[in-house]
Amino acid sequence: MAKAKAAPTSSSGGKAAKKKKWSKGKVKDKAVHAVTLDKATYDRIFKEVPTFKFISQSILIERLKIGGSLARVAIKHLEREGHIKRIVHSSNQLIYSEFLGSLVVTRSGSYFQTARATAASD
């Protein structure tokens, strides 16, 4: 007895299956930040940074396009000079604020208000 040959079956239905093309995802451009301090960057740090309400290493990197080590050195220098004031010191993140001199802090409802202290000349 002769056995009948079974026709080869393919799961693709006779057509060549197309391979799924996986997306490579969004590719972020590599940041080119300054790693050395030139005169223009130095002047910009002393002019702009003390006016920021919230100062951290991340903020300086993002806004001034400088490297992380340069941002840390700049923050330490500004604090030593008295241009900024430390708010939170942790091993992970240093947070500073602009130095406003003597402040009067009053509680109003659920938030605090700050105002510069003025001396009465009477």
C-alpha cells in the first residue's frame, strides 16, 4: 500500500511573513555641556544664579548648560560669598535659595509669607 504524501502546510498562509519592526525608541540628543569655566560663564553665574528662587545642581546644569562638577563648585563658591543660602543639605541633593537678607516670616492660613524686614526710622 502506498501512503499518500501530505502537502506541506505553512502557518503563513502561503505568503512570506513580514517581520515586526521594533521601534528604536526616542533617541535623546547628547548634551554638550561646558566642563571648563570661561569668563562669560563665570559672569553669567554671578549675575543670574543669585536671582533664582530655587537653586540646585540640576537647575544649574539645565539652565546654564554646564557640567555637574562645575555646577557643584559654583554653588559652593556662591554660598561662601554669601550670594545664596542653603535650605536643605542631604547626601543626594543640595538645595539653595536666593539670599534675601533678613526676612520676616509670617504664617497666613496654610502657607507662609516672607517679607523683607524694614527698620522704622521714627
